[in-house]
Amino acid sequence: MASSSKPKSNYEVFLSFRGTDLRNTFLGHLYKALYHNGIYTFIDSEELRKGDQTLPALMKAIEESCVAIIVFSKDYASSQWCLEEVMKIMECKKQKDLTVLPVFYKVDPREVRRGNKSYGKALAKHESKFGKDSEKVKRWKKALFDAGSLSGWHFYDGDESELIERIVKEISTLLDRTPLHVAKCPVGIDSKVVKLKSMLNLESDDGVLMMGLWGRAGIGKTSLAKAIYNDIFRQFEGSTFLANVRETSKNCRDLVALQEKLLSEILSQKQRLVVSNVDAGTHLVRDRLCRKKVLLILDDVDDLRQLNALAGEGKWFGIGSKIMITTRDKHLLTCHGIDQDHVYEVKTLEDSEA
């Protein structure tokens, strides 16, 4: 199972768990399911938990996440690392509106809240080490009580895959990782989607690929781009579809708003990031997305300024990223440096399929 050797910024989900209990079973399957659904998840490794410098890194990952999943298992409270994590998670819930979802894995929530059974034994050992009146242990107990009082999922026996499916669905909804609405799917669109997916070379994470769709107004470029987006967006760590760029970027202030939308949606920020001007926005896009595998679709572009502000260069984005641009102007794609092998003319059904 993949694990993060060092934290990156802006994780969507932080997984808190007791490694010896779950790493190679339920937790491993949950992490893989989140990954395959394009949900950028922080999971630490046992090697990471060596050295005092690691705790601040874990705390930072919690602060930068949108959702924290706490998997309470029998031995969770025996780990001081886990207790520090749950304390930080509950602090961020209060101060930063972090969404917290507990999973009670073969334990009763009352054990977590009240410190009964294995949780009571673990806390007693901590009291023996730090003192019965230790403020640290008191804070741990308070965090366990608060987290154990939250609604979540209870699992004792049965099909773990069903639980994982429910968790992934809930997270996807919270992060608004839902498909775009396509008002009308033209006949023959499926074969075009297959063609474009082939051109996108989704199996390759070698660099960043930019491609363009061009054709006359009303030909179906937007519907085709939405169909592509819906089919592949879960394969990326972040994604956004910026619709009708031509009409929504009449001036510099409009471009700034689009930069804010691009960053906020890809980074899954609950509040839109504030960008002071276009130049500052380009720096933010480069700095925040250069290590993130993203899917970005810019729909109905008609000016090079728009491309320079939103996707100036491939190196702004992490390896494996795919950038798709729809436009009426083929020359615009050439000016932006998109090679002819990745330029696709959208034609009518009669022209291309009949």
C-alpha cells in the first residue's frame, strides 16, 4: 500500500488509526478506495513516526485537510501518537471547521467516550506514566469523549467492502466530487470520448499533458468536455471544470475570480481563497498545484490572457496532470504551444460518425 514519506500540503482527507491493528486490512483497503476515487489522502507510515520532528508534520497535515477520518479500534488509545492526533483533530474541528468522521471498528462508541475496556486500560497506563492528574492525559480523555460522541460508522462484523463504499460515497459528497450535469448527450458522443481518452494517455504519468478541442459554436464542445470530465475526474487528486471562460473573464477582476475558483475547487477549500491580482494568482496556482495531479478543463476560451492566467505552463501542475481547453479558435491552441497531436476538431455527427 502506498504511504506518504513526507506530508504535502492541502490533503483532502487525514486518516487517523492504530497501525498495528489495521494497516494491512481494513485501513489499507479504505486508503486504496479513496485513492482510486481521486481523493487525496494523508496516511503516515511506521517509519514516519520516528523522531520528534515528525509530530509537527502530522499536525500540519491535519490542519491542511478538509476531512479527518478517525478509525477507533481496540488498541487505538494505547498509542500516544493517535491520542495526539485525535486531540489535534478535535481542536481543528472547533477552530477551523474540520469535518470529523469516526469509524468505530469492532469497538462500542461508549468504550471510546467513557474510557471503558481496552480504552480504560490504555488510559490507565498513560496515567501511570504521566501522572493521574496529568493535563496531557486529561486533554486526551476530553478529545476521546468529544470524538466518540460524534455520529459515524459502526462495524463489528460483515462485509467491510460495503462500509468502505459508504465512506467513500460520503467523502465524495462532502468534497463535492460529483459528476457534472450534461443537459443532452449527443448521439455518437461515446466514441468521441474513447478517442479523446486515448489522446490524453491516462495511463502515463510522464509529465503534464495539454490538449485542445476546437470547433464552431454550438457544435458540442462543452458537452464532450463534460462527458470526458465525468469519466475520468476521479483518477486525479483534484479537478475543476471552469465553464464559459469567454463570458466570465471580461476583465482582470474576472480573471482573478476564475483563479480563486480554480484554486478553491482543486484544493477543496471550504472558503474560496483570496487572490489580490492576476500575477499573484499565477504564483499561487504554480506554488499550490505544482505537486498535485489535477484535471483542469477550461471551457470556451477565446483569449491568450485567459490561458496565461489559468494554465500558463505545464510545469504549474504536478506530473500526470491533464489540461483540456475548448475553443472556437484553433490558432489560440497553437499560440499556447499545444502540439498538433493533441488538438482535436469537434465535428457534427454527420461529418465524423455517419
